[in-house]
Amino acid sequence: FAGDESMQDIRKRALFLHVSLPGQVNGAEDLPRDFIFPSMEAIGLNLITVMDHLRIKQVVGLGDGAGANIILRFAMNHPSRVHGVLAINTEGVISSGYKEMFMDILSPRTVRPEEELNTKNVSKYCEAYKKRSEILSKLKRRMKVDVLLLAGVSSTSVGDTEAMHKEITPGLCSIIKLEEVDDPLVEAPEKVAEALILFCQGQGLLPTRKAQQAKAAMEQAGSCP
């Protein structure tokens, strides 16, 4: 998605940090037989170590499906390190959905022809996702940052997305439902990119070109003798 043409303007003005979970990269070897895949709770808590290692102060969280579930947990655990969160097709706050997640990860539209994910490793990830704790009851009390929920109306995630919107404190959460869309990142990347830009601008990030030009003009005027 980040490489889509619709994201060209954002790529010029933002740094993307993509976190790959253990064994979930192209051509990965089998994880050790005794390897215990980290829980969704542990991942959501410990992603902060990646930011600390790279000396990144704050981020805008972006996650799709299970990744959205994880990034929401991260935001609840470390609100001071998050500008806001864009969660796409978030499922699993109520229902399981892990079988659908397994099939989605391995589907042709998700995996490029030249890529080959290790199904044994993916199954470990899905098993950890299956055993996750629910987060719906925690959202109102623990979510302290702005959240934009985005879902395809044709997806199985729309019910969970609507339930989350009702739970998060009013004023912190907005929802966008895309008609006749199942997977927004694949079927409507330009709409997701537009939503991301507007959301970031609401956080004081990615200013418009006019705003950048005005700021540059003011700085230049201020530097004149």
C-alpha cells in the first residue's frame, strides 16, 4: 500500500516504519519447534522497543486486520508515543476471525507471485491471534489518542468496527465506511491515502503545500536584515 501511486505525496513527506513479526517475511525458514509466538498483548506492549532503538519519538499508527488490532493495543499502552491511529478493517475485538486471517495472509491478492510466505510460521501467528484477549471493553477507559476507523462495507470487519466506534470516547474516534468495498487497501487505496492525509493534518502533520509556502515566506521575511 505504501508503494501505491496514491501514496506518492505522503512518501515524499513521511518516513514509514514497517514491523515484520517473527517468521512472517518472504522465504523465511521454519521457526524453531519450541518457539513460542508472542501474544498480541505482548506485541502491542513491546513495539515501543523498536521506536526506542531507532530513537523515534512519536508515530501515526497504521494497521490492517490483525495489524490494526495490534496497533490499537500499542496506542493504549503508550499514548504519549502516538499521534493517532488509523485502523483498517479491524476485527477480533469481539469475534474470532482467525481462520479468515490465515486465508487472507496467504491469498493471491495479498502475496505477490514472487513471494512465498512460510505457512507453518503463519499458522503460529494465527494461533497467537486466536488466543488474544478482547479489547472492546478496554477502549473507552484506555484509549487516549485520536482514532480513525476505516472499513469496507462488504467486509466481515464492519460489525466490529462499528462496535469499536461506539465504545471509544466521543470526540476521539471517527469512522469511515466504504461502500461496495471489502479490502480498502487493495480496492480503494486512493481513498485510504486521502483519509490518511486528512487524519495526519488533523494532528498538525503533513501540512498543505499552501501552508508550507506561507511558513517558508514568513521564515524568509523574518531572516531579512
